[in-house]
Amino acid sequence: MDQNQDLIDRFIRYLQLEKNASAYTYRHYKRDIEDFILFLRQLSVGHIPDVTYVHIRKYLSYLHQKEYARRTVARKLSSLRSFFRYLEREGVIEANPAKFVSAPKLEKKLPQFFFGPEMEQLFRSVDTSTPLGKRNLAILELLYGTGIRVSELIGLDIKDLDLELGVALVFGKGAKERYVPIGCYARTALMTYLNQARPLLIKDADEVALFVNYRGERLSTRSIRRILNRMITQSALTQNITPHKLRHTFATHMLEGGADLRTVQELLGHAQISSTQIYTHISNEHLKSVYDKAHPRSRL
């Protein structure tokens, strides 16, 4: 086997087995590293252990010339750093050549979110007269009511819910478990779905997935996106919707309601508080906007 490919395959196995990375994550790592290997051929660098700081800097310049987005360049560099850090730990190389390569400065984009009336409009638009409609309302209530990721949502099994206590056990990034509280609206929607809709959708009595499609099989990430897009169309809202936008909305509304940053960090499953702090900027911008519109002496 090609030496470079062998090293990449070893790294991917490490991500799968030791880091418990999702298929989405390790596919991105693999693609980023293989793209870099293709570039190395232009520099006549045949073996990964021969890579230096200069080669990586040239690669970033090449990506810049090709007009890659800064966020994409930063992600590719992050993939290379992780890969070379693994090789250094395994003794394949003496030092990580990507360690001191600076990532491009990213433009600060505040996450988009829905305002309260928009969420109410979204909830009202769901037709709950059908089993799929009851399922869709439960999905929407759970995403907005808990702030969980779509990967955590589709991974839920029935056993992970305790509706009596009002909590759900979710499995986040890196196989980290956490309990999230389920509010009364989400609890009611889930009970309706479990009692009146799910029994009509499942084909196999042994199916353990909480949310299933019309064939009785576990929903996919793509399915959730399609469901949410249909909701937006039915609601007549002009904004786009993604599962992550509902997560942003949850965090923003929690902070606006008086929750402290550490609590929101815990609920979102963020490893670092810095990942949660972006939502304080959203809240501050929102407060300033409301002040400017409402106070008679806010502006000349």
C-alpha cells in the first residue's frame, strides 16, 4: 500500500475508534488531507514525513489564490494540524510542521436566529392532523426547546427519554453524554407523537429510534432538513431554516430570558465557554436594536 495512504488510513481509524468521530467529521478530515497530498505532488514532495512548515504555508497561499473562503482554509489547516499532531504522537515525524502556521482571520458572523413571534408562526403552521404532522411538531418542539444538534436528535432512542422527569439523555460530540430538560410544550408534543403517531408509522415492533419516517425507519439528517424546509414554506416566513438555526434561537432566547452563560454552555454541550459567548453578542445587538427603536432619546 502507498505509504501516504497508509498513514491517512491509520489516522482515520484513530478518529473512528479512539475519538468516536462521526462519519461526517472523518470524511472531511480525509478529503482535506488528500487534497493536501495532491498539492504536494506539484512541489515534488512524495512522502508525508518530508513535509515542512514552508510546504504548508505554500498550500495556504495556493488556496488563497484559488479564492477559497477563509473559513474553508481555516478548516483545512485545522485538519492538517490534527493529522500531523497524530503523526508526531505516533513517532512518525519529529515535530508538527503545521503547529505554528497561522490560520486566516475569520470574519465575525453572528449566528442567525428567529424572533419569538416568528417561532410562534412556525409552530402554528404545522398541520398536526396526520401522523407525520404530529411527528414534525414534536421534532420542532424538541429542537427549539432543548437546543440539541440534529445529529443528537436523530440519534435518540425511545429509552433515552424520561417524560415523567422531563429529561432526555443525548449523545454529543466525542460520545459525551448529557441530560437536557424537556419543557412542557415539547413533552406534550412528544407524548402525542408516541401515543398517536409513531405506532402508525413503525413497521417493525423492535424499532428503537424515537423519530421515524413513513417507512418506519430512523430519520436522517437530510430528512430533518427537508421537514424543516416544508415548515418554512407552510408558515410563509421568508427566512431560511436549518436545525442549527433553531439551536442558535434556543441559546439566544435563553440568554435574553436571563439564563447565565455557564448554564447555556452546559445545555448546548459546548466543551469551551468561548463557543457559547457568541450568543452574548447576539443578545447585546438585539437589546441595542430594541432600545434604538423604543426609546425617544436613543438617537438624534
